[in-house]
Amino acid sequence: MLTRRKLLTSAGMAAISAPLIACTLAEPAEAANAVATPRQTAGPFYPDEFPADHDADLLQFMDMEAPARGEAVHVSGAVTDAAGEPVSGATIDLWQCDANGVYHHPGDREEGRDAAFQGFGRTETDAQGRYAFRTIRPVPYPGRTPHIHLRVWRDGTSVLTTQFYDADRADLNMADGLYRSMSAAERALVTVPFIENEGEPGTLMTQLDVRLA
Ligand SMILES: [Fe+2]
């Protein structure tokens, strides 16, 4: 019987003698095994009404001089489809609470709200499926581990709503019911490191990649 291991080994042997053929053979298997970014609830704080300023820079609201409170983060990411191909022209919504744990939404409290934080932003993917935002490192609020909400639209239809989590908050993550409801493979796709941004000292960077089902 030809086992999967033997198949992989023979594919590996083929790679030595005929790399181009091996490459062609390997791609469909990889696509079939890929785990799509898990769906997660939008929660109650997706905007009823978009803020007057809802560009990709959540650190700057309107013409306010004060920047948003919190740790500045440059978010980059790419959207791919089920076959791993880049998705261009997709609309990306990103929203999260401010550094004080308050959503800029009528359903959340006014007290402690950071008026300088934009709270919600929208952008589009480029020809390579890439997008970028500036925002803050997410903070916890009662009942939830830190997270960033993301929604992807294609041709005016919402195709994915998910949340991303901070890899440095494993303790809080595992105490969070929504986080625990995902499989380990799914968690791995939405748990990201926030690392120092050498291009702009004092800020962080992270990568939120999305794979559609
Ligand atoms: Fe949330």
C-alpha cells in the first residue's frame, strides 16, 4: 500500500531530479490542507454609523492634534482566496476598543473614551491583495482578552468577520471563551506577535493575514 508518508517521500525524491514537476504536484495538496481564517463574531460594536473620519489611520482622528493613546502599531496583511491567490480590491474594516477599553459606539460607555482614537477604519487591498492600517496594540476589557476585529468584503458582500489576538497574552487568551472555542490550528492563524518596528522606533508592527474559505 502506498502510504501518505511514502507519497511525500517520493515527491521529495522527485523534487531532487525534477523540481518543476514536484512543485506543480505539491501545490494542490497544500491548498487543500490549508486552514481558512476562522470566523469569529463581530460582537456588538461594529459601527451603526461610520465615523466622519474612517480612513486606515486610526491613530489620528479628524484634525485633532493629540494622537491616540496607546502603543502605536503598523498593521500589514494580505488577503488570499481558498486557492492561495491574492484577493485584490477587497474592502477591509478594522475596529477595536481604545486604550482605555472603550469602543466608540453608542452601545459602550462614554466614560474614559479617548476622543483622539478613530476606533474604526476602512481600506482596500491592492493588486497583490495587501493592505495596511495604523492603530494601537489591543487592550483587554471586562470579559475579553485583547483583540482586533477585522471584516472582509468582496463586491459589497461581507465574506469574513474575524478577530486577531496578541501572542504575548497567552494567559488572557486561554481564559477567553471565544478564543478557546477555536481549534489549535485556527488559533495559530489569528494569534500574532507584535514586534518592534525598526522603521519607526517607538512603534510596533504586526501582520494580520487572511485566508478566505
Ligand atoms: Fe471586541
